[in-house]
Amino acid sequence: MSDNVIDKRRRRDHGLAVRVQYGLSLLYTAGSSNARQYMNSEGIEVQTIDRVLSAKCVRGARVPIRIV
């Protein structure tokens, strides 16, 4: 598959998705306060932070999960 096809399939907000995923990883390793602080420092909107840190699938997970 060519690089051009792969680029077309990538999310428009891929960079944001990566930062949110890293924040979720911090949720499991360093706690919600550190995850929230990281996402705020990365310029992620407060509404997005609140949504992803309070999602039922995240709260019930025992290990980090990939949401994006």
C-alpha cells in the first residue's frame, strides 16, 4: 500500500487522538489529576478532557485500552 493511501485513511485529528491516548495512559499510570494536567497543557478542550476521563469504558477498565 502506498504512503498516499495510508495518509488518506488517517484521521484528520490524528495528532489530537494521540495526545488524548497518552493522557488516558497517564490516567492508569499516574492518576486522573496528572492525566488532566497533561491534557490541559497540550491544549485539549476541557469538554473533551471531561468526556474521556469520565467515560464508562475507561472507568471500568482494568488495563489501558485503546479508544482512538
